[in-house]
Amino acid sequence: MISDGVITDSEVMRREAALDRQFLTVNDLAVAFPTEDGLVRAVDGVSLSLEKGKTLAIVGESGSGKSVTAQAIMGLVNRKAAKVTGEIWLDGQELVAMPDDDVQALRGDEMAMIFQDPMSSLHPFYRIGDQIVEAIRAHRSMGRSFARREALEMLRHVGIPAVERRIDAYPHQLSGGMRQRVMIAMALINSPDLLIADEPTTALDVTVQAQIMELIQSLQAEFGTTVILITHDLGIVADVADEVAVMYGGRIVELGPTRAIYDNPEMPYTLGLLSSIPRMDRDPNKRLDPIRGNPPSPIKLPKGCVFQPRCNYFERVPGGRCFTERPELLEAELDHSVRCHIPHEERQQIANDVLHALTGGPTPL
Amino acid sequence: MAAYLVRRVVGMVVLLFLLSVTVFVLFNLLPGDPARLTCGKACTPQIIEANRHRLGLDQPVLTQYTNFVKGIFFGRTFSEDSPEPIICHAPCLGYSYNRHQQVLAAIADAAPVTFWLAVGAFLIWIVVGISMGILAALNRGSWVDRTIMGISLIGYSMPSFFIGLLLIFFVIIRFNWLPFPSYVSPFDNPIQFLQTMILPWIVLAVLNAAFYMRLTRNQVLEVFGDDYIRTARAKGLPERVVVVKHALRAGLTPIVTAAGLDLAYLLGGAIISENIFNLPGLGSLAVGSVLNSDLPLITGITLVTATIIIFANLVVDLLYAVIDPRVRVG
Amino acid sequence: MVRSKAWLLRGFAVGVAFALTLAACGGGNAVSSQASGGASGAPKTGGTIYLLSLNQQWDQVDPQRIYTGEDLAFFGGTIQRSLTSYKYSADAKEGTSVTADLATDTGKPNATATEWSFTLRDGVTWQDGSPVTCEDVKYGVSRTFATDVINQGPTYQVAYLDIPSAKDGSSAYKGPYKKTGQDLYDKAVTCNGNTITFKLSKPVPDFNYTVTLGFSPVRKSDDTGESYGQPGHLVVSDGPYMVQSYSIGNGGKMVLVRNPKWNKASDPIRANYPDTWEVDFGIDPKVMDQRLIASAGKDNFAIQYGNIQPENLATIFTDPEHTTAQFTGRAVSGFDPYARYYWVNVNKVPDVNVRRAMWVALDRQAIRLNIGGAFAGNMADGVIKPNIGQDYASTGLLDGSLDWEAGTKVPDNGDPDLAKTLIAKSGKPAPTLTFNFANTPTNAKTAAIVKSSLEKAGFTIKVAPLEAGQYYSIVFDPKKSGEFGTAGWGADWPNASTVIPPLFTQKGGWDLSQLDDATLNQAVDAAQTDTDRADQSKKWQDLNKQVVENMWVLPTFFGLSQTLAGKKVGPIYRWPAYGSWPYGQMYTMP
């Protein structure tokens, strides 16, 4: 067992090797919007990395900075309105300093994105086939009819029935699930290496949600796509993600393999998120336990630990450090980092107690 | 779509019918007596009665209305007692005793003037208003945006008669850059036509251009915040394509509606500009008819301009359906 | 002179400042009819004079239907001759005296003035060269009897000629189109060679003035009835010019060119200087003022039809009698033809003391200020205006010399206390009265002043604005009108026979006060038929005084108006005959 912040030499070597394999690496990413009320630090020092073909889930409440992080990676943050600093390495290329035109060339080709509301994300005035053809021809010089054939194929591939007819439909003529399938088809049409799915199921019916997640997974397996899944719902992550990053107040507060996050969560916020998932294995008589309070205002973040005002355990930290000092994101166990002043052992103890209280036993995956 | 069209056209005809009845009844209910007005001073009840008969006002409103409608389909004859009775062929909208002219002929004379006035001004304000609005939206918050919005505010707050008088005073009277406006058909004398129309076009365009700058800017900015614009960018489309094909296409759609109706409204006559620039269009014809209590002409103009506006509404709705597929089904 | 409905409409077309509103004025000095001296430069034969009109068309071009002073003057000076006309002169007396025109003299009455004869000059022709005959005059005069076709014109033909009335009171002769009663007309109007004789139903001592109005020839073969004179049916000229073209509406024009058949020897009145007259219609009044002020290019030869806008008066005039140096010889300020007053329905307000109290309480000073102050007119002391000539004499109303005024000069801003005293005399509480006016912004302000000043005397005033174009057609109906309201009247020729009878007898046609008093009717009749002109004047003056004694109408203002011309057109004066430009004498300058 390794104590806080102490890393052995062999571990360093192992990581450097891993780093070479990393497909996506984000270093100290910050996105700040100057507004009349002050500087909004939507993303503040996010670092993460992901191997090719893996799935990372970024979890957090709205306003936690997870979507902005994703948009920053895609280069969709308006540079006139926001200041983006740090580094984003995608397959060996740094994106933050890259000219807009070059990032644009990568968008939709190397990296693609699907969004929460497929209705509003598709242009209401254009046929879905044309919208996909447009995506093809933005990156590949291909005749219209060829592109259309390819679009047809992809639409079929994502499970849209009667594609010959549907390809000429307008978005409003399709159901929500179908629209999201169209979005997925459009995102994957140029075989991107990275797919960012921003709350892809939130706006859909519960029955459709599972289908869409399955579709994403199967396509990922098929194309070897690296996926970033952004969600506020830790519940859907377990079966899908290899790694989980929990964000709060523009920062990552806990980062680790999915298994570790579910079995041994350490950050009280992660604990709170887990407690509020309705689960089959949970004692139905136990009430759901949502995190008290509201997310912090991005303009007036607390001085110390950003989560402190909502934390049930800050009193365990001596000297009121939670009020005065921002905790660092430190590795608690192998590949499992936590941002919290509470000592590692004590955090484990708290997590055990809470999870036991919820289920009467350890959380199975 | 065909059923929709039929429904709309039938609705239009019904609306026009109701409108013609309303106009007829309303104008007949007005206080005052057109017969008394034709009779000048030294008017005896007998003369008034004779005039009422001559004007056809001695008949019940219903009869007057059916005569009017008959005139539209079969024509009618006025002043049957006179040495030269006036034969008004179908479609006959009536006869203006004040102008000694058939109502339809008076309107037909005035309509081209108003048409050119409206279309010219429309083109100017649409081009200037929309391009400035887009420019402002694309440079939101910059000095370009602030300058354009400042110009818009000035244009918006200047009454058109004031701009008109200012232009006449400086451009024509003071500096003699243009001759006095004197309308000719563009087919007869294109140069004089342009010399006459350019100032009224500007006057009419200023106010509307100012409005369309704002409208366009707001529309485009609103659309820029829409999800499908983000999708378009996420696809890796060049910014130019995002703006033109995706943002403007959606953002300008409501402007089509506004522009269509504004144009139709203008086609009914631009009273102030026509009067300041001495243009014989529908607006000045309407003013003249009201001042002279010329009931047949008032009725005719009201119906014709209402028809234009109702028709324009139909066109705008159809156009909207063409532009926005979501409207088509309903 | 003449207040026709057309005049009213023209006023409204201009907007608020004119017409009914225009009514008021006052204060200050009396104004001569000529404002300022002539321009430099000698009269030139040739060129074009432009008449800038804010209207979209002439009210009428038909010689039997024209009834607006300016229009009578324009057409009389150019294309339409009548049996007699007025002399061209700026002098009030000379300029309102009749002279022979088509006729060889100013007419020969019989001893009782019930029969008048006029002999046509030799050599007077239509524009095609054929002679103007006695029959043409007779036919022209007959047209007025077709009251349903030839309307809006003067109707003295119907009132004076010796033709019996039908049962309903209208003339038994129905005009040359229906020909009903044609024999009656043929008896009343006879041709003997070149001499036309009119038999009248009663003595008309000033019939030679009457014939200036509508007693013009029309050739039967030219007559198109209703449409005569309108575009497509151009009027046929017997004057020095003829109509080349006429189009109406904004941008419309009437162009007059020289009549090649006109015989100078047959026309001692018209000077005939310019080659062409061009009337430009639909000029915005503000634009018109600016053009005339700048007086560049063609506008050097332009004259104004209409009035100077109030906002420009201070640029052009120092006061109603003097122009600024820059506009010397280019602008005219003078009496317009109209006396303004408020009619009072004597059936609804029967008590004379109440009517007197109304006038006494009225703040005429504030009302005049509202309509333009000294430029709008002078305080009126009756309905006969000083520019009529000999029939005017001060009634004493403004001097406090009437009996009921008891020597107190009623101030221009009203005397509520005296008004209360008068109301007390009536023995009843002050009544509630409804005030009618044509609804314009200026009139609405005037109405507010009327209300507040009369209410100071104890009246309760309701204001009832009426649609401007419909005003007169409504207030003539006592069922629809209130107790009092705005009005104005101008004489048809320099004789109060064209003022008192129309305003205060039922037959007159402008009896807004609804008077129908047998004694009064008799007195009016006696004055009208008095062949002794001096004696007749005395009678009119007495009747005018009776008007203010009884306050059948409340006199307000004698209207003034101001007009402007370009730099190279003359002569610049107001022709007293019509309060107009002296068209027949006008010329351009090099």
C-alpha cells in the first residue's frame, strides 16, 4: 500500500510507459469566461488521460464543468468569449495552441461529438441524409451519391429501420431514439478515433436509453473508438466506462478505474453521488440520500475546499483546513486520485460505513 | 399541401367578402352626408335629395352593396340621366364623382407608382438591414456592432417626414444634385425615374433598415446559441458554412414573414413619402379620397389594399412552409 | 369669396393650420390688402408661370361649378370669361369694381332692376375660332338648374331668375339635360341678336356683380355634363389661354398655352404676358415653402396656391404688414375672404342674454394665439368684413358701445363677471352647451380654451369633435349638432347681400344658427331689393349690428392669410376682388 503522494520509482516507469500509450492527454486545462459579474472559471486545472479504445466517464452535476471540458477538447469553446489554457494532446497533436482551421479539420473526422437533445441538435430545416452527407463531404472529397450511399449504410448500421425512406426525413418526423441514432451515425460517419457523448440519453425515454448505450458500446467495440461519456448519472456508468472522473466546481475531485470508484469511493462527493442512485440491490426502505445544498456559484467559489459547504465530514479535518486550503488531487491508491483533506484511511472508513448502511454489504458491480 | 392551399384560398375569399360587407356598412354608418358635401352652399333639401339619388345613396345599403358586387362581375352604368352616361365595365369597383374617373382606373394609375416605390425601398432596406444586422451579430460587442446599432437607433428615431424634408432641402433645393421629383414610368424614362425615386426609397428604407438591422442581429445571435449550430461546428464545417448555411437559413426565416408583411403594407401606399415627394401612388390617392369623402374610391382602395395584404399573408405563409419543413405537415 | 365645401376640403388637405381652424385671429392693427412693393425687373412677354398647388386637383374646372375665390380668379384670368369681371388693381375700391368683359358694358337694368340686359362684344370666339353667341351664354347659365349634375357651384341663377318654383320649393326648371320646364327658362332668359336679357323674380340692384359668378358661356356641343372640364373632357376656352393638358393626383399638371384665336381687341381686361401657365398639383406645403423661399430655377417663376406655413412666417414677415428685407416684393399678407364666427342654434339657446354671455366669456385672445396670433387675423366685430368695401361699418361690439355692453369694453380675453351678470338676467341657471368643431389638433386646443373660458362664467361645456371632412354635413342637421360650433363665411361679391341673407335666412343656405324670423326675413328682403346702393349699405350695416346685438352668431376673427412667390414673377399684390393673385396681369421677369 502506498501512502498519500508517495510514488515509487518502479511506479514512475510503469506510468511513463502508459503515457506513451495514451491516446488523449489533458494537462491543466482551464476555461474561463470573463463576464460582467466577474471571471467564471468553468474549468479549472483539469488533467486526465485516456488510452485508445477505452471509455472515460466524466460525472458531475450541471455546472461542474464536465460539458465545457468536452467542448474544450472539441475546440467548440468560443475563443472570443473564453480563455482556454493548458494542453490537450490528441494522438500526438496539441489542440489548445493549434490554429482554428486545423482544429476544425480534426472535428468530425478524428474526434466527434453527440449531444444531449437530438431534436435541437439536428438542423430542423435539412433532411437527415443531407446533414450526414454534409459531414462526410466536410472531410472527404466524395461525390454526393457516394456520400449518400455511405450515409444510408451508416444509418442502417445504427439500427434505423426503412432507411431508404428515413434518409429523406426531416428531424421532426423521427422519434427521439431515432434522432439520437442519426446523431450517432453522423458522429461516427468519418470513423473518428474519439467520440464524446455529452449526456446522450438524458433527453430520451428510459427504455430507449439502454438501447442507445448499448449501441454506443457495440459501435465502440466495432470501430475501436475511444469514448468520453459525460453524464450526471453515475448509475449508467458502471457497465460502460473503464475509468471515471468525478468533477465538481470545475475540477476533478476523484479519478480512477470504474471498479475503484464504485467499490472504494473516497471523496465525500462521490459517495454522495453513489448514495443517490436508485439501485436494485439497495434496501428499498432506505431513503435516497441526495447531497444537501446546491452546487457552488462558479463566480464565488468557496475559499477552501469547494465541496466543503455541502460536506458532512469537514469537521474531521483538524485546523479547519477545509475552510482555508484547496485540497490537491492526490493519488490515494494505484491510479486512483482523490481531492480531499480527510486522511485516506479515514475516507475508506467513511465509505465503508456509508455503503454498508445503504446495502448491508459491499457494492457489487 | 394542395388541400392546405385550397383551404387558404377559400378562407381568403370569405375574408374578402366579409371585409367588403364591413367596409360598406362602416362607411355608410359614418356620420355626415356625402350628398350634402356634393352640394356646396345654398343647398336645399331638394338638391341634397337629387344628389343622393345621383350618388345612389338613396337606396338601401343592401341594394347598394349588391349593385357594387354586381358591378364587379357584370359592370354597371352611372349618371344615366346625364348627356354622357358613364359605362363602367366589369370588374367595376365604382365611379369617383370627385375625380370623374372609374375607381379601378384611378387605382390602376396609382398602383405602379406605389409598386416601384415599395419594391425599391424594400430591396434597399432588406440588403442594408440584413447585411448590417449579420455584420453586427458576427462582431457582437465590438465597435462594428456598436456603430451599426447606433446607426440603427438614429434611423429608428427619425420620423420619415423629417428625413424626407431634410433630403429635399439639401439634395434638391440647396445643392441641386437632383431635379424636383416628377414621376415617370421606368420604361419611359429610366433616368428620371431613378432621380425621382431614389430619395423616397431612401426615406422609406431608413426606418425599415434600422428595424431590420436589429431584428437580424437578434435573430442571428439567438440562432448562434442553438444546439444545431454547435452540431454543425462539431461536424468540422468551415465557419462560413456554419454561418451562411446553418445559422442564417434558420435565423432569417422569421425575417421572411416580417419582410413579406412589411412589403405588403407598403404596397398599400406610403402616405408620407408619396406626399412629400409628390408621387401619385395609392397612399396619396387614399388621402385624397378621404379628404373628399369620396366613398366609392375609399371603398375601392380599402378593398384593393386589403386584398394585397391578405394575399401577401398567404404568400408569406406558403413561403414559410417552403423554408421551414416543420410547418408543412400541419 | 365664397365659402364652398370645396374650400373647406382644401383647408383640411393642408392640415390643421388652415380652414376652419384658421378661423381666428385678431388683435393688432387692421391690415391692408397689400403687403409689400413690387420686385425689380420689367414685365416680359413670354415665359411660363408655375402655380404650385398642394391640392391633388382643381375642385372644379367647369365654369358653372367653380366657386372658390382663387379658382374663380385663375380661370377668369386665363380661359373663362364672364359677362362682367373685376378690374385688376391692388386698390380696395378699384379692385372690387365691375367692368365689362364679354359684354360691351356692365349691363343695363330696367327701372326696377328686375330685368337686366347684356350685349356681347363682337370678335369674341371659342378656341376653335367660332364666335361666342348669346345662345352659348344662355345655355351655360341654364346648366346650373341641373342641380343634380352641375353641383357645388354658385346658384344665384336659380335664386334670382324669374322662374316659378315647383311644389317642393325647387325650381320648376330642371336644366338642359332633363329639359323639364324648358319653356319657363326660355321666357326668363331671352336672346335678341347679341343681347341677352335676364328677367328676375325681384329687384336685384347688383345683378351686374352676380353675373361674375357662373354666368359664363358653354357651347352645347362641348357639354359633357358631369365630367365637363375634367381630364378627358377638357373645358373649351374663350379666353387668352386654352387647356393643353390636365392630369390629377400627385404629380398632376394643368398646362395652359396661348389661345391662337383669342382676339386682343375683344378683351380689355387681360394682359396676357406669359406664353404658358403650368399648375403643379400635390406639392407638399412644407416643401412648397422651401422651394419658394429658395426661388431657384423654375421656382423663380412660381407662385403659391395656398398659404405660407406658420413656421415660416417669421422668416418672411416682421409683422402682418411688413416683409423682411429679403422677401420684399415676394410675399403678400392680407385679408382672406372669410369672417369667422361661432354659430349658435337659436332654438336651443333662445335667450339673447345667454348668447351674449357666451361671447363675453370667450377668451378670443387665447384662441387667436392658438391659431397663429396676429398673422391669423383680426378680432371681428360682426360677419361683414372690412374688405367688402362700403357695406362695412364698425358695429361697436369691440368698443363696448352696444346697449347691453353698457359702455364696458369687453376685453379680448373675456369678462366672466359680465357674463355672469348677463346669465343672471336670463333668470335661469347657466345651461350646459355642446361645442362642435372639425377634429384637428389645433381645433381641439381651441375647443379646450372655449370650454375653460366659458366655464369660468358658469356654463358647462361639452366638446364634440366631428370628423373634419364631414363637419358641415353634420352641423347643418340640428338633430346631430350641438348648441354652437365653428364656422366661417366669405362674401361672393362686394355686397353684403352675399353675406347676411345666406347666414340668417332659411333660404340662404348657410343658416347654421337655424334662424327663421319673419321680421328679420322682411328686413333682409328690403335690403336686398333696395336699388339705392348707399341706402342699401346702410341697411346691411344695421343688420350686421343687429346680428351682434342678438348674438345670432358669435363673431371671432377676420381672417388674414399670407402667400409667397418666386423672385422673377409679378405683380405681387392681393387682388381685392377674390383675395387672390391678379392672374390676368401676371408676368415673368427677365
